[in-house]
Amino acid sequence: MQREGPERQELARVFRECSKSYDFWTDSGLALIGSPDTVIRQIEQQRELISYDVFSARHRFGRLDPKLSHKSTRLFAEHVMPAFE
């Protein structure tokens, strides 16, 4: 098995860029940030692009205050998830 194929190189590049700034996360669609309507639009755009039917979210990362991650989770559950039922 080839250890340094193009997929492996791209994965390494993504991990390097992710560690540099949050701008890479948002610019590449790895982080969906904004109002519930904005996040709904972002998910819809990604679904059209790559046709996924399972979405996984992580609402707490880095040093984010737990209260803010709970608020994010609540907003997601109340306003974003119903758009995909």
C-alpha cells in the first residue's frame, strides 16, 4: 500500500491548514457558522455538492465556553434540524 498517495497528501495539507486558523475551516466548508438560516443554506449547498445524507456536528471545540456550545446545540436542534425532517 502506498503511504504517500495524493489522498494522503491532501489529508495532510488539510490538517496543516486547520491548525493555522479558523478561516480555513469556514472557507473550505469544514465549519458552518452563522444564523440558523445561514447554516441551513450552507448544509443545503454542501448536500447538493456531494449528496450526503448523514450530517455530524461538533458544537464545542477549542476553548469555547460550554455555555456557548450549549446555546449552539440548542439553536441547531430548534431551528436547523427541523428544516431537514
